[in-house]
Amino acid sequence: MINANAKKILEVRDLTATVAGVDILKGINLTVRAGEVHAIMGPNGSGKSTLAKVLAGHPAYTVTGGEVLFEGKDLFALASDERARAGIFLGFQYPVEIPGVTNSAFLRLAYNTVQGGRGKEELDPLEFDDLVREKMKLLEMNPEFLSRSVNDGFSGGEKKRNEILQMALLEPKLSLLDETDSGLDIDALRVVAGGVNTLLNAGNACVLVTHYQRLLNYITPDYVHVMSAGRIIRSGDKSLALELEERGYDWLLDDKKAGATV
Amino acid sequence: MSTTTTHPYVAALLAGTAALPQSPAAWLDARRAAALERANALAVPTTRDEEWRFTDLTPLTRLQFQPVTTASTVSAADIAAYAVSEAAVRLVFVDGIHVPALSHAGFLPAGITVELLASALKKHGALIEPYLAQLVKNDNDLFAALNTAFLQHGVFIHAAKNAALQAPIHLLFVATRKGVAAYPRCLVVADAGSEITVIEDYVALGDEAGLTNAVTEIAVAANASVRHIKLQRESSQAFHIGSSAVTLAKDARYLSHAVSFGARLSRNNLSVTQMGEGAHAQIDGLALIGGRQLADTHTLMDHTQPNGTCEQSHKTIVGGAGHAVFNGKVFVHQGAQLTNSSQQSRNLLLSDKARVDTKPQLEIFADDVKCAHGATVGQLDADHLFYLKSRGLPEAQARNLLTYAFGAEIIDRIPVPSLVAQLEQYVMARTEAGA
């Protein structure tokens, strides 16, 4: 939902970043306003997942230039946990398994930490149990996943549902969903996308990192950006995603090369 | 070095045996005498001995320990924190001496016997004779020889054919005094098709330097199952040296959970011998130490027959200037075809001064077997930390949770909820304090 007067949630200016000394992001510019859904597409290795991880504060990446404002403030002044409490959520492409910690204990700890950080009320185990079971319905998750260890032995689809469950609990202002559609069959994709749609509103925003158009059949993006070699090479509306689906990425890359020679 | 001169430290320890009463059985007197002779011939191991390479016993030899004949006064309230509500029966020993007032015998189904060793020797001598001081090897083990030489206080547990008790049998050994040596002895005999769970629990009141030198022998007959939970949570000044020897008959099952939190210096030996086809062992271990503690675990899985299986997972969490040692041997004999044996040693170091020495050893003489082993020593995984921090958890809290989880994975496999709660609470408190 585009509203040109909505407040800016995220402003990325000339962002560059490296991993292990290799340049991955080579000058990203992106503005996300409240209410908007942005899809970032691109071939493998284009840097789209890196962008999501850099914004969330993954320690493996080093920011080498540019700036990022989150709600008008310097994002890089915040550690990753502070970003989470401030309202940034990263939905992982590969959620980690943590044997030995029950999902319910983990979800409640995350919820209460974020609530506490925002000066809101924390919940005791019983109150939290009611809340989390309610949110699980949204994702058609079996409550038995509460008593299992975090993501331990979950299928790919179950892990992604668990990610969106965390998004539902933490109520972020900006959700960065990294390949949330990968590893999902069509039914799971419908459920997960439906969950995301329910959580999006005029006050928050979402950046979907995806390789394929099919997720965008369920979550309609306001903007589609194509990344290649660490830059956004083309931005458009949802029709761009459909064009990519039909024509692949090569024509854009060829365009870019052709443009570069002019 | 071969000598008949008794090592002075051993001589001082053995001085106490002169006061021992005669045992109820002549064969046991003979076994004690043989063990005494063996102990006299053995020296205190040094780091030059391969089996003690990383564990220096010098701090132990600087102190003198003697058994006592009367227990200190301990109230039920003093040991309330160690209650295991699921237990069918609890026997409590203070400073090595049985205290009836703190023990309680619950309802035991037909075929299950839990009795003090002294009275059991009189009633069930024929049942005990084939196993007691026969499963554990004294030849080169000074401490096992010492325990047998002092053999007096202990427990006999018997499960008759097809008898089953789901509720655990809780043996609680409480150390209270400085300079006291306790030599607890347990014998577990599980007849064919039986099933029992035994908790051997070593705790301390106060922070005194005592010595526990424990030996447990477990014979699991065909198709029987024994779950053996050994907890060592003694004082941070204490010395704990324990040996468990287990034999498994055809299709027997042995499930071991050994947890070490306490002691300045602890050594836990576990030897499992598969004597019949198709036997299964699960060997879980966890040591959580810090300060200047040393926790040494030596295990031996001996596959002598075909179709045996063993899954071993040993974990250590080491903080401060703690030092964990793991030595796990797996032997697969020539005839032990189709053995499936795995061993994992995973170690988490929480500080720069923490140290771990881990040595998994596989020796395979059969050609059609599946054996795997691996060892990792490391710090917390950066991706795991980032995941938790991305959910708002501050660095310290994320580290604590992952450290806790590392240990909880072993603890959670103990199917005794009240014990799991006690241990988890302990691990949580300890990780928050930086182990």
C-alpha cells in the first residue's frame, strides 16, 4: 500500500559492505515507507540476502560505506539485539536449530525481552501460552511445536512457520524476510504468506528477499527491485516481477551491460 | 616400576582397613584381602601413566583421608533440595554411613530387592558372589582396589526375572566433613527381562575437602534393561573417584547418564562389556565445571559379540580455569561383526584459561562394522548467537541460553522430571554466573 506521505521507516544510502574482505554490496539506495511491501529479487550471489543480514546486524559482514536510517536514526549505532528491540525483524532463510531450549521458553524470552525493551508489559508463562497459541492458529501450527526444542528436527516448512510466528509475536516495524518461500510446498507457502499478509498494516513495512516470483502471487509487492552484483539495477512495480518470471534475469543483466558501454 | 614396598600415601590410606569388621562371607574376606594386597603393590598414578596423563593427583596426595564409623547429624531439611519425588525408594548415606532416618523404603513390586550390602550378603550371598568384586578390574586400578579393600557400606539391588520397576531407586551419598574418606559400593543385578532405573547421587553439605571413592558393578542379563543415572555434585574442594563396571548379556540394554558438576578433582571411569549378541548401550555424559575444577571421564565400550550397538555422547562445558578430560575407548573384537558404535565428544570452552583434553579411540578388529567418532572443541556458534540476538536477546543472555542449551540436551534425556528440573536450574544458575 503506497502512501507518499507515510513516514519513512528505512532509508538506505550508498550502502557498501564486505564479507571476509570481498565487496558484496556496492552502493545500495532504498527507501521504505510505512505500509509498503518491497520485493528484492535477483540471481544467486547478487547480494540480496546480504542486504537483509547487514540491516539486521550479522557480525560476519562489515559495513564499509554509506548510511542507513531506521525511523530517522542511525541504524549502525545499534547492536543487532538493539535493532530487534527497536523493531527490525529478520526472517531467516535457514533458521538455526537449538536443541536443549524449548520453543515455548525461547519464544517467551524473545517476546518479553522485546516487550521490555519497548517499555511494554511482559507476560508470565500462562498468559504467554494463551497468546502464542492464538498466534499459532494464524499459521496453522500444531501446539506440539511449543514443547519441542527450537527448530530441532523441524521440516523446512515448519521452520518457516516458526519464523513467521516470531514475527507475529514481536510485531516488528520492519520485517526483512529472507527467502521465506524457499523449501515450502504450495500449501505451506499459502499459509505462511497468509500469515505475513495478516501481520502487515499501514504502520509497518516489509522487505521480501526472494529468488522467485511465486511468493509474490500471495504477497503483493508495492515495489520490486532487482539486484545484481551488489547494486539495485532496476526498480518497478509488481509487473516487473511477472516480467522476470517470463524472461529470467539475463535480459536485465544484458541491458545493464549495454547501458554501461554507452 | 615394580616394587613390593607400599607407597607411603597408600599405606596411610590403608591404615584404616585394620579396623574393618569381618565380612559375613568368607569369599568376600578373601576378595578384600586380595584387593588389599593389590593396593599395597600399586603406586598412586602420576601424569606419566597414560591413563592419568592429564589428571594430576598431587592435590589429593597432599591430604589425608580416613573412613569414619559414625555419620554427622544431617536433618531431612538439609537434604530436601536433593529429593527426587518420583523415587520408589531412597537410601541415604552420610559420610559413607547409612542413615535409616533419612532413608525411606517405598512400595517395591515383587522381584525387586533394594537392600544394604551387609544384610544382603547374609540373605542373598549366592546371588551376590558371582558379581561382587568380579566385574570391576582391580589389577591396575588403585582406587578400585582400595574400594574393594574397604568394602563394607553399600547397596545391593536385584531385579528378578521379568520384574520391572519404572520409578527410580535413589541412592543419595552426602559428604559433610573434611578429611573423611567414603568407599561406597553398589551392586546391581538385573535378571533376564527385568527393567530398573538406579540414581547414584553424590552431594555435599558445606564446602569441605572429602574423598569419595565409589565403585558400582552392574550385571544386565539377557533382554534386561538398566538405566543408570550417576550425578556427582560434591563440594568444590572435594575429590571424587568413581568406577562403574557393566556387563551386558544377549539383547541387554544399558542406558547411562553421568553428570559431573562438583569436586575439585573428579575422575569417572565407566567400562561396559558386551558379552552377548545384540546388546545396546547408550552412554551420555556431561561435565560442567569452572574455577579450578578438573573433571576427568574415561569410558571403555568393549564389543566382544556381534550385532552390538552403542551410542555415546559426552559433553563438557568448561569455564574459569577449569580442565575437562575425556578419554573414550571403543574396542570391537574380531568376532563382533555388525557392531554399530558411535561416539561424540563435544566441548564448549567459556574462557581463555579453560582447557579440555579429549581423546576418542577406536580399535576395530572386525571387518563388517559401522563405527563413527568425532570430537569438537569450541566456543559458541556465531550463527546461533546472531539468531538469538536478532530476536532481541542481549549478548550475555544469548550466550547463557546457548550454554545452558548445550548442557540441557544431555540432561533432557534423563526421564526423571524432578531431577531434570534440579539439574536444569543448576546449569542455568551456573551459566549465569559464568560457569
